[in-house]
Amino acid sequence: MTKIIGLTGGIGSGKTTVARYIAQKGIPVYVSDSEAKKIAELPETVSEIIQFFGKEILNTEGQIDRKKLGNIVFNDSEKLEKLNQIIHPKVKQHFSDWLQEHKEQPFVVKEVAILFETGGHKDCDYVILVTAPTELRVERTMARDGLTRQQVLDRIQNQMSDEDKAKMSDFVIQNIELQDTLKKIDNIFLKIRKS
């Protein structure tokens, strides 16, 4: 039976960097955010999103303007919840199909930003949480996404706290120095292999 290892962390924690490193080691990694983006661009998903959020979220090409939509949902938890209700069941099904394709593997990694918020941790055999000090997360996200300091802090505020996530995680990686983080990942996978 393939073990599912959940990998999560708040915005700017560095979970994507961790996921890339794990994938380089030959372990299949399902990156939920990028799969969700692809699913969100499917015509049937787009029409569901427009039905709820209206045509004002479209850009001039008639596609969903991710920045406009992001500004709406990251400042309104009810609207974020609605968007998640549209996208998450589709991602869940997609992951299920992906898992079938990798059923010969001893384990796979499922990278999900909101693993606990969606109850996805219940489907995992282990959960790895990637954390970083708030200031470092803010700097990383501002540099990566071109957001203002306040926009990043608002998004962090809208996410479950690292303290709450840590209580439900099997492993916690404080991601400050990359080399140190990579060593921690190697040690975690040694433990998982032995279990």
C-alpha cells in the first residue's frame, strides 16, 4: 500500500523548494497548487467560478484574472471557502487518479498549502510541516509575488497558525538555512522508510 506523505506550510515557508528537492530524489510529488491552477482553467471550472464571482474577475482576454480573484478571496473567508468548494473536489478526484498511476511506489508526497484546513491530513500517513519566521516569510513572498508587506501579512493572518498545524504534524522543519533544511528532509525520509 502506497503511503501518502502530506507536505504543507504557510505562504513563504519554502514548502515548494522542499517539494522540488524531494522530487529530485525520485519520489513522486503531487503539487496541489499547480494542479488546482490547471483545473481552475478548465472551461467547466471557469464557468462555475464566473457564476459565483461574476464577470468582473475576467481579464481582457476573457480569462480569470488570478490577481483580481486573489484580492477578493484573500480578504473574505466566505468567498475563499466558496472558491475552495468549487476547486477542491476536482483536485481530490485528480489526486485519486494520480495516486492510482503511482500505486507501485512505497510512498508519494502530496504538497498542499491548506492541508489541515481542508481535512486532507486525515488521508495522509505522515505530515511534514515546513515553517519559517514570519519576517522571512514576508520577505520571500514579497520578492516572489511582488506583493506589499501588508498584503503578505493579511494572507498569513488568513491561514491557520503554524502552532496549530505543528500540533497535527508528524515532522516540523524550520526552514531558514537551505542546506540545514535539506539535511532534515533526508533524515525524515530515512525515518519514514524504516517505519
